[in-house]
Amino acid sequence: MSKPLSNRVAVVTGASRGIGRAAALALAEAGAHVVALARTQGALESLDDEIRARGSTATLVPVDLKDFDALDRLGAAIHERWGKLDILLGNAGILGELAPITHVDQPVWDAVMAINVTANYRLIRSLDPLLRASDAGRAIFVTSGAADKCTAYWGVYAVSKAALNALVRTYAAETVKTPVRVMLLSPGPLATAMRRAAMPGEDQSTLRKPEDLAPHVVKLALPDWTETGKIYDFAQGGKVLTPQMPA
């Protein structure tokens, strides 16, 4: 089997379940060494077993992404061991709660912003020198159509994803003259635990699965991927969208 990501190192956040787990397995199967971040040690160990069964290797990092100092230490540890990072998948995210903006409690707001926005900023800050040290650094961040829809009661999640989009597009603009390529990945409706929490009455058997998305993550991680600062829309068959610029 072809291993297009052989000798490449990939960081995956939220790697213990859903999109993160499926992507970690696909990246490993493509030959990458996966640095898997998640809060749950047992789930990470299960992932490690499956990665090893597929003939690849992983480094497990049990961490709460709100521990921003730990994300700084991650960059230092990767630098010491490999001197570079080839792939960053910023996948971890939380829904918070579906409620009117005026009813969202401050701790909920703070947690959503910490995980969905600030953790990705800290990852970029920590890992940017390592991505630039790669011959083809690839940074991919999972976004949502909620960022543009501004649907009632989805406020805290929508705001966090809109902020993430601005963060990622700015980073893309700042790295356009480097070997780093930065993309937003919009999965659309997938059968995940987060979607089940948001839409408990939905029949998830009608939805595509994270495993269906995973090969597209590998595609965005390949050294020959050239687009940057754009949205890869999985729901539209992998269409690459250029975000609207203000008039």
C-alpha cells in the first residue's frame, strides 16, 4: 500500500473519538507518525492499539486543551524529538449549549471560546516554527457552517467558529510566502456525538460518518496540496471555497 505521508509527523487534537479518531487512523495508515491529543487516557490507548495494528506509530498526549502552558510544552517537545512538524489538525471543539445569547452562562461561554478559539491560537503560536521547518507544513482546522448561518440559539458555537475562521485565514495570509498551507475544513452533517447532542431526534444512520471524511483530511495534508486560506467543503463534494471578502 502507498504511504504518501511516510516520515511525516502529524498532531491531531480531539483524537480519541469522532472526526479526530478517524483522521488520526487515516493519517497513520498513510504513513504519518501521529501525535494524538485528547483528555481521555484509555481512549488514546485504544487508538494507539489500532494505529499499531495498521503498521504505524503514535505518541499519546493526554491533555486538556485549556491547559495552554501544556500546548507550549508540546511545541518544545516536538522540536526536541523531530525538529519539525508536517501536519497540524485542529479538530477538537465543543458545542457549549443551545440557548439564547442572553441566557448563556459565562463559564459556558468561556469554555467554548477556550477550546474552539484560544487553544487553536496557542497551538498555532507554539507549532508555527515547526510547521515552517517542514518542507511542506500543512495546518488544517475543522470549522462549521454555523459560523455564517447565525442560527438562533447557536450563538456561542457560531461565534467561536467565526472567530476560528478569522484566526485561520489570518494565519494563512501570514504564511502565504512560506511552505506552509493553511485550510479550513467544513465537514457538514456527520454522525458524531456533538451532532447527536445538538439534534437528539435526528436519525444518524442517514448521515455520513467521520470515516468518510478522513481520506479528505489526508488529501489536505499531502505535500502536493497547494491551496491556502480557503474552505474545503466536504458536504459539497470537496469543493474549495474562497471566503467572501468584505466590500
